[in-house]
Amino acid sequence: KAVTILLHKCKEYLLVCDKISKKISTEVDRIVEQIQTNGIGQEKNSRGLNPFPHVTDLTMDCGTFLGAAKRAIYSICELPAIFFALEDIDNNFVSLASRLAAKFDHNNPLLNFITSNANHIKHIIELRNFHEHTKTKQTIIENFRCTPSIQIIVPQWYVTGGEARPIKEEMEAIVNYLLEIAEAMLIHLVMANVKKEFP
């Protein structure tokens, strides 16, 4: 029952992510198609584009998306505590891997699965954390923008010093990735609890 509750919570968070992802994807595709078909008018002095395209409420929607994604990750990280006696519940794969390393051999499939995905999970969490807490780094969210050569760049995001990635594509990837991670985590946990010895 506890597993079902956690997976349901994770599903609800991912549904929020999916809804926002589809909203932004639709808006980006619409604007791109409009630009490709009609172009963008320039101001009389040729110093600006008018009207300049933008996705409405992009920053707010990104914050909601990342918050829901982070909570989905928290739900996934709670699963191991249902199957094993753990001293505490972790909220990221780096800490979870360290905790489970004390219980399993380094070749254990569950431990390898968590370790191999730790950096991907960390990236998603950092996008959220530095969107909310900006003392050391910041999550930069850029709407449509124009380069000096009048090239239009689609919305991107990145953590200070990191690589800029298209928001539309990465949102879609994150939703699919976390869904697969939740399913794979459950499978690995069940397999880790199966007795090797047959009766």
C-alpha cells in the first residue's frame, strides 16, 4: 500500500509537469511557425523587432514545472525506505547511493542504477533549487531572444555557468525520464528483495 501511495503521488506530480510541458511546447511551436511563415517586423529605426515574440508566463510555468519534478524525485527517493531498513530518507540520488552503498556490494544492480542516474537527477534538482535560491548560482530562464545577427533563439534555461538547453525539449525529456526512473526504481527494488535461494 505504501508503494502504491508513493507511486500515485509521483504520477500526480508528473501529470502537472506534462501539462505544463505540453502548454509550452504548443506555444513555442506556434511562435516558431508564425516566424517561419510571416517573419518579424522591424521598428522604423531598424533597431528592434516589433512585436517581439514571447511565451506568456514562461518563468512562472518553469518554476511550477521544476517544483513538481523535484517533488516527483522526492517520492522516488522514498521508495527504498519501504523495502529496506534505512536510517533516513534521502531526497536525491547522490545521498541515496551513499546510504545504500553501506548495504550492498558495489556491483549491485540497484546501487549501479542509482549511481548511474545521480547526475541527471542532480541537474533537475539544481534547476529547481537555483530558481528558488539564488545566493551562489541562479537558474536563468530566457524567453525568445534575438542575437546581434537577427537570429531568433527559442526559449532556453541553464544554471549559471552551465550549458543552455531548449526548455521545450528538456521539459519533454524530463517528464519521460522521471516516468522511466520511477518504474525502473520499483523493478530494481523488487529484484533486490527476491531471495536468491529457491525453496
